[in-house]
Amino acid sequence: MARLYAAARLHVNFFQPSFKLREKRREGAKVIKRYHVPATPYERALAHPKLSKAIKRRLRETYRSLDPVALLAEIRAAQNELGERIGKRGLAAAADPFPADPLGFARSLGTTAKTAEVRATHRRPKRRYKKRIRMPSKLDPHLATIESWLATEPQITALAIARRLAAIDPATFGDKQHSIVQRLLRSLRRKAAETVIVAMAAQASIAAAMRPGPVDGASCDGHSAPPTGPPAQQVSTPGRGQRSAYAQPITLG
């Protein structure tokens, strides 16, 4: 135990940084805490203004003579010896009371850490999310019919579709299936909107490519030439007998 605590004391005080609370204040029901920069007790002792220079010089000499890998190997060796003594109930002493080779111990850290005890900083590996298999829906046999209804009547509601399906198959559909029909309509309308947006973007890019650019020498002697593109057409507001392009129904393929 003396060997274990001696090595642990040096390792913690000289090589283990920690947080220290700097201030704490309350804003209503919220508590805000501010911490100092993480530092070891050795670094905090050197930064303390009331510590004498002789003690600081002695701490620096002790720090230069220490090796964190050797200290950690000593801690592990003392822990193993204590475990063996507890297992044998003190009937036989440990065969090797001295710490192992620090270089061999450092090489074995990457492999022995997996079989050692679970530490406070250990995190379980994140498992990959298993994708769920889509279960068959009651609406799958009637999907083409619903798409045709939506193409002819874009403003149709999910309740109206559920009632039409109930008229076709009253044993399967009713007003209770309103939610699944609503989710299907939301998905179909989203796909239709994405198709329209892609088509409009393609038409805009083609129109921009076909638009004539400025003529060479358009600007000379400080005067600009008149525009060479076609004159802008007047945009007329659709009357009562006309329909706007945004009001046309979206055909679902």
C-alpha cells in the first residue's frame, strides 16, 4: 500500500491536470459555473505567489527526476501484487516486488487496456443504427388510384380519399385510416414539388444560356450602347377566364 500511494501521489500531483471552479453565479433558475484552465497541482503550486522560492526549486527538481510511464507501471505492479495477495489471502508474497520494465509496459498499454477494468472515462462504442424494413401498407394496392385522384383534384383532402377508399373496400378502410392517408399525401406532394422545382431550375438555366450577352464595344467614349436583347414582354394578370400557371394541377408520374 505504501508503494501504491507513493507512486499514485507523484503521478497525480505532477502529471494529472484537473479543473478548479473559478466562479459560480445564479441567473434566475440557471446556475452558471466558470472554471480555471486545467492544470496539475504542481503547476498551480508554481504559480502561487505566497510559495517560497526554495520550495518551488525543490518541486522543479522532483519533476525533472520523474517519468510518468514508470510511475504508472509502478502503480499497476502494486495493484497486481495487492490483487494476488488478496487472492492468496496473504499465504505467499508476490514473486516480483519491483515494477516491470517501463518500455515494455508502455508498449503493452494499447493491448492491455481492453482487458483491464472499466475506467471512468470509458465509453461504449456506438453501435450502427439498424435500418427498419418497410412493412406493407394497406394503401399499396390503391396507390395508382390515389395518384390519379390527386392529379385531377390537387386540393383533395385525406379524409375525402379515405371515404372514397371506404366506398371501394368498406371492410379495410374508414375514417380511422385518415392519418396514414395524410402521411401518404404529404409524401406524394413533396415528391411532386421537388419534380416541379427541378424542372423550373432546368428551364431557367437553359434560358440563361440562350440569352444574348453584351456586344463587343458596347461601351466606348463614356457612352453605353442600347440593350441588344429582345424587348421585355408585358406580363398580363390572368383574367377571370384565364388560369395561372401556379393553379394548374401537378401530374404525378
